[in-house]
Amino acid sequence: MFIRLSTKLTALLVAIIVIGSASTLIAISHISRRQFFSYVQQSDRQRAQELAQLLAEVYQDQGSFSGVEQLLRLQRPGERRVPGMTRMHQQMHGPAGRMMMRAAGPERLLLLDRNRRVVAATIDWAQQSFEVQRAEQYGVAVSAAGETVGWLLVGSMIDGSFNPAQEQFLRSLRFAVILSALLVALLAFVLGAFFLSNVTRPLRALSTAARSIASGNLAVGIPTAGNDEIGTLAESFGTMRAALDQSRRQRELLFRNIAHELRTPLSLLRGEVEAMIDGLYPVNALSLRSLQQEIAVLDRLVSDIRSITTMQSADFSLEYWPVDVAAVLARLKAAFAREASEQGIEIEVRCDNELPMISADPGRLTQVLANLIANALHHSHSANRIVLAAQLQGDGSAWLEISVRDNGRGVPEAQLEHIFDRLYRVDDARSRSSGGSGLGLAIARQIVEAHGGSIWAAAVAGGGLQVSARLPCARQLEVRE
């Protein structure tokens, strides 16, 4: 079942918000209640210590806690003052009449004598979950004449609970925390949804573009997506689309050129065969040799196309062996000597002394150099000399440069960068008549680059063309038996 990425991310965001808000609410509620209870305990103990000192003075003056409970009742709203309690009332209030013992309202007080009997209370202590044992553990001792005469408990010291006002404060705090958590969750969801929309929108656009490309529409535009990873993905996607479009154009151009190249020799073969059938041409050795030459052109073209296809496949690999470049050049000079002599061209080999062996594919390297020599013989009719050279280049002699130079009329400067393109010809008519396929230099470039080298062409001063290939010497030689 297909589930959109935005749905998954939204569900994840909602889960994170819910879990985070619930965890925050629980943590804040627990911490705030605990901290508030600690504050209340400290406040109640401080209050109890103040009142215990006043009660001790009362007990010391009259020898008992008599009348204290009546005094506590007096402090409740609506109660009348009982005659005879004026002096004690003044002790429980300051000189200015400010109340020192706040028994009114919700304040809870419990006074026990030395026998742990309740002698005064502002609460119905019988209905409270009060245990007498809590008096010594939590209460504040009331001391007179150096001995403990009672214990006083205030508020949370009685049963560890809050009074109604404190409970109301905690409820208000909890409500504020819940409201804040909901507002934060809502804000996080809105901002998260906006962010997820910005994330998924370019991804959906890229998905639409990918489907268009898959259907063959390579002209589709790739939307930009900012300066983050998604933007980098969109940029890479655009680069891929441009590369695919260029590859398609090159493939179409190659097919058109191949069809054009095949048409010429096939037309010649067909014309000559039909002329022989019609009796216009005699069927003799000369006519058959002409057919053989056209077949050789076709065979060479098909072979070069196969080489190009092989080198572009993933299975293409080189078999490295130690290669003596000087010996290879000498063998090629001998192989092309007859053809060069017939054209009045002299082939010369110039190599540095003690050239090192290099690690290369000997068959492919020979193919490259043979293509370069054949290209010089076939396309430089005004030349009378071809020089095959090899010399070390670079710091530490890390590169071996091999060049083929002729002194013919050369190639125009504007066309030098195109001569390694597939099926490119400087002069179509002369190239076809000489039997070239237009793929030799393209094959040479692919082989040299597969060796980790480079190849280029340059005009020679005074006329001519020099094609040079630079191969690495640093590759470790592998001795094979």
C-alpha cells in the first residue's frame, strides 16, 4: 500500500508532539507539586516556630495552655472576643495590633500537650487522617523552663496535604501548563507542517520530472530547491537529465552518421554488381578487386563500431603487461613500410635512450598507435615524412609521451578539437576514398583515457599535424608468466 512521505512525516511529527507534550506536562506537574510542597513545608515550619515561641510564653505565664483554644476561635471570622482574654490576645498580636497568630481563614493549627493530647485546634482533627505519632516526628516542640510542654503542627505538618487555597493554586498552575503545552503543540504542528510542505514539494516535483524523463521527455525542467541536501539532489538530477539528453543526441547523431557511412560503400557495391549483371562492367579480376575494396571498407567500419561499443560497455577491461614502447614503434614502422613507400613517405622512429617499460594493454596500445599512423598516411597526401617519437615527460619522469607527426598540410586550427569526435572528418570526400571510417581517433582517445592518460592534436610549425598520447609510467609492472 502506497503511503505518501508527507503522511508519514506528519504522523511522526504528531507522535513526537503528543509524546513530548505529555512528558513535559507530567514532568512539570510532578516537579511543580513537589517543589511547591517543599515550599509549603518550609513555610509551615517557620510559622510553627514563630507560634511555638508565643505559646511557650503563654504557658510560662499561666502554667498551662488554658484559654488558647478560645483564642483560636476568637480569630475566626464572625466570632466575638471572650472577656478575660485581653492579655493573651495582646500577646498573640503585635504592639500595633497586627495579628501574630493567623488562626482565621483556612490556616490549620493543632496543639498537643506533653501527653500528646489535643488541647487546641482550628480543624476538626478527629475527621483528619492525623496520627499522634506524627507530633514528635513533624511537629515543633513548645518548650517552657527547659522542658517540652507540647507540640504544635501547622498546615501540611498535620497530614501532609494542602489546604483548599493551595490546592486551588496547584489547579491553576496545572491548567496554565496544559494550556501552554497545547499552544506549543499547535505552534509546533503548524511550523512542522509548513516545513514538511517545503521538504516534500520539491520531492514531488522531482518525482514528476523523473516520470517524464522515463517516458522519454528529456526536455522537462528540473525545479530548483534551495541550498540544502534536497537542492543538491535537484542539481544532481538536473545534471543527470542534461547528460541523458546529451547522450541521446549523440546516439541519434551516431546512428545517422553510421547509416550515412554504410550507405556510400553499399551504394557502390550495388551499382557495380548491377552493372555486372547488366553486362556494363566485365566480370574480371579488376572488377572483383574493386568489390573487395568496398567490402573491406564495410568490414573496417563494422569493426570500428564494434570496438566503440565494446569500450563503452561495463565489461570492457584492459589486460596490463610490461610493454616496450620502442619495440612496438619499430614493429609498426615495419608493418606500414610498404604502404608508406608506395606513397613516397618515409617513416622515422625517434626514442629516448633507455626508455622504461610501462604497464599497459599491448594489444590496445598497438591499436592506438596503428590508428594514428594510418590516419597520418591516409589524410596527409602532401607529406613525405612521418616521425614516431617516444620520450619521458614530467617531474621524476612520471609520464611517457608518444607522438606521431607528419609534415603534410595539417588540419585547420578550428577543427583540431573535433578530430577525436566519432565519425568526424576534415575532408569527407578524401576520407571516404581512402577508406577511413572516421572512428579511429575516437577509439584511440577512449583507449588512452582508459589507461589513465590523455591524447591531443596540435599543428606543427611549417605545416603538418602531431597527435600525442601521454601515458603514466608510475603504474607498478605486473610480471605474468
